[in-house]
Amino acid sequence: MNRSAFATPRVTIQTADFDLSAEVAALRAGHKGVGAVCSFVGTVRDRTKGSADTISAMELEHYPGMTEKAIEAMIDEAYKRFDILGARVIHRVGLLQPLDQIVLVAVTSAHRGESFQACEFLMDYLKTQAPFWKKEQTPQGAQWVDARVSDDAALAKWGISASNAG
């Protein structure tokens, strides 16, 4: 895919929030072949169902340059696997509060099936392969979030082996 055809970058790492509507409009702009758009927005939530360990904040860190390069490679892989017209990933870093948006994955294609699959593929890939570090703030103190076996399993359904969970 010719990256110069798109005015919007494919990958952005930022502290500021994003506007889903504006991002989708920019991804679709001028592309008359787009028949489907699929997007995923992840938010800060309390992962401890039924527990007193509420999450008061989450801090995300990354390695500038390396993170963008890794996500660009993920998008390149999505273009190889699926018939998509455009892709956009925004990932926030810094201190985030409950209900704040963390990540946006948006994909355009001529047909919905390709958009749905590519969006899910990119999100599964991001969860296991993107170099981000998350620290949750709870009443018991701060703790780094470990990789999960379920995230590795989600990636495995795409034929990619990962062993990030400890």
C-alpha cells in the first residue's frame, strides 16, 4: 500500500485523547472504494471484578521510535493478510483515568468481513507484540500489568506464536 496516498499517519502515540469520529472521517476521506469501516476503542477499566482492588489510574510507557516501528510492521502484516484499504492505530501513553480511551484501531475496506478481521487481528497483535508497559494504581499500591495467556491464545488463532505471559 502506498503510504503517501494518505494524509493521516497510520500510527500515532500520544498523551492527548482522540476523537473517534474525526479519525474515521480522516481515514475514509477521498477513498470512494470504502464500503466498510471497523473500529475498536479500548478504555481504562477495573479488571478486578467483584474485588475491592479498584483501579484509580493507569500509566502507560513506551519506547519512542521502537513502538511506532513495531506497530507499522503490524499494519504491514494486516495489509498482507486482508484486503484492506486503510488502517489507523492511535495508542495513548502517560497517566490515564478510569473510562479514558487508551487505544483506537480503525480499518477500512470494500467489504465488512475484511475490516472486521483486520481490526481484530491488529488488536490481538497490539496486545501481545507492541512494546508498551502498563502500571495500575490501586489502593494497595502500584503494580505492573503482566501479559495474559488469553492474549497469547488470541494471537495464536492467526497462526502467530507468542509466549509473553508469565
